[in-house]
Amino acid sequence: MNAELEAYSWGNNNTATCDSTLERHTYTVYITIVSSCLSMIGCALIILTYILWHDIRTVARAIVVFLAIADFFTAAGYLFGAVVNYVNKQKHLDRSVYRYLCSSQSFITTAFPISSFLWTIHLAVYLYVAIVNAKPNLAKRLVIVFHITGWGIPLLICVPALLTGHLGSSNERTSVNWCFIYFNNTNPGDNGELKRRLAEYYGFEFLCGKFWEISASVIAVFLYISVKVVLRRRMSQPVQIARSAYGSVNIERKLTAAMIHLDQKLIFIPLVFIFLRFWGTLRFFISFEKSCHTPCDDKLIVTHPCKAALYNQFLMVMQAACDPGQGWGNALVFVVFHKTLFRRLCPCLFYVSRKMRDFYQCSKARSENPAVISSSSGRKESPLINDEDDGHHTPLPSDECDKLTGSVRFGSTHSSTRM
């Protein structure tokens, strides 16, 4: 792969022992941008399917939608951060402007990932209470608590961190193309100050991300395994469970069908989450190595063996792709691998693409040629609607073009949501 290389220098490069020049491939920026865009599209699909089809509007699906909202803004933050950092490296933005953009982006990509981790835990807790404890009504009432914690805790953590100046540029120590926790890389002068500074830095990095990430992984795995075990047990004895836990055979039959579908998903939810978050967590623990913050002249620099491990290109590429990727990961689990939804969604997407194509062709035909009168019917027709199947130009009636262009232009509701 042809890559454009950039050099980052921390320390005095004129001294051999202080050489910390790092070569990084700028294609990680493009990977971050692509992954972020895919996640935003995936989150939009999750939200769109919930809006379009009433029969999937369960409480569990609503929790997935709130998770998708958090993931959408997370991906948008990573996209913004990648663009800002790339522009700054190319054109060297004003320092005060960059600091403002960097801290703002760090707030977004800290608060919303915490919210995403919490909603991942909430989904596991909801399923555990509803299925393992057989208390679906209690599980529904917990949604209010989920909203308070899912949106409130990130604000309680990130607002003080932002106001105290702890969100900003970390010199990509544990990130790739975005800002996270501010790291002061000036030489502290003595070992005690270095330890205090590192304790503060890692404490905020743990509190603002890794604690919730690791907690979500552990709790999700435990609860999903518990739910899966109980599901298997209940699917083998549905009638007895219905009478004892739910009091209705009809309810249990519906629940059993949902159980079979859910059982197929339970293994993928924690696996996708752990896979996507593993690479950043690995680099976080690598950064504890002593050579990752070696005093040299007036700066703290990264030296070997830390430099070879922390800035390993494979780890950097994987983190660039996976940290913003929770949205497309969840879209795979909850939309693409959902057979019923995927069968419904494909015709809808095809319908929308056809309407967009017709609108474009009508607009182009109107701009290039005036409407002509059909000799057979006397109706106005737009002559340049391309038929891809036979290569001929099939005229589309002018009133149909009016519907297409008018509905888009004026926001009228000619088309129904039923696809």
C-alpha cells in the first residue's frame, strides 16, 4: 500500500538518545473517516427501522435505539476529530483555535462513548431482569433509571473534566487521529512530579473511558451468558414456565419465538463489543510501560521498547477502524443479521434509490429540454428518462415529474411510508 508518511517529533532529535521520531501512515485518517461514516449510516438504519415498523417497537429495541443515538454522536465526534487533526497537521491551525476544537471533540468522544457503554450494560440488565428473573414489568420500569444514568453519568464525568482542562491533545498516546485526555509532555524535572502527573493522566483516562469500557465488557459477558443459559432451559419447557412465571400460554408462545431469535443474537452482542474495543484497550495498557514517558531534555518522549509496541501499525489501523465502529457493528447484529428486518429494508432502499434516480432524471430532462406534447395522448411528457434495461429513452409523464420534483422541493407527502 502506498502511504504518505508523517514524522512526529517529541524531544531533541539532534541527540541520539533523545530521538523519538515516529513514522505514521496517514491512511489511518482515512480509515477513521470511513469507519465513522459507516457507523453513522448503521445507526441511522437502526433508528429508521424502529420508526418505520411498529411491530418491532419493543422495549429492548428502544434501548438499542438509544444505544444507536449514543453511537451516532460518538462516530460523528471521531469523524470531526480525524478531520481537524488532519487539517492541523497539513495547514497548522492557530494554536488557540486547535485547542478549542480539540477539547470540544474530546468532550463529544468521551461523553457519548461512556453513554454507549452504559446503554450496552442497560440492554444486558433489561434482558436479565425480564428473562432470568421473569419480571418484564419491573424491567420496563427500569428504563427511566437507564435514561438518568445513561445520559447523566457521562455529563457528571465529562463536564468537570472539560472545565478543569483535562480534555485535549494526548499526542495520540492511546488514540489514533483524535483528541482524548490532555497529556503534558514537558519534562517535570523530578521523579515525584512525574509520578503525580502520570497518576492524574491515567486516572482521568481510566475514569473517562476505560473503567466503563472494561465494566461493560465484563458485565455484558456475564449477563448475556446467564440469559442464554436460562433461554435454553426455558425453550425446552415452555408450557411449564408459562404457567409458573407468566400465567399465560399465549404470552409464553410469543415469548418463546422471541427467545429463539434472541438466543441467536446473544453470542454476537458481547463478542462484537469486545472485538471493537480490544485494540484501544491494549494500547492503553501498553502505555504504562516506563519507556513510554522517558524524561529527555525539556520533554517526556516515547522510546524503545514502548515506541515499537504503542505505535505498532497494525494496532493503530485496528484502533482507527474499530473505536468508531460500534455503530456499524450494532447495525450488523440488529439489522443485517435480523432476517425479517433485512428482507423489509432491502426493497425500501431499492425504492428510495429508484425515486432518487427518477427525480434526478426528471430534473435533468426539465433543464435540458422543455416538456413536449405526446402525440398519442396530448399529455405533456418529459422525454429523457433512461431505461437501463433496454437502453432506450422512455418518456415519463410530466405530472409524474411534478410529483417527484414537487414532493422533494416542497416537502409534500405524496408518498406513503408503506414500501
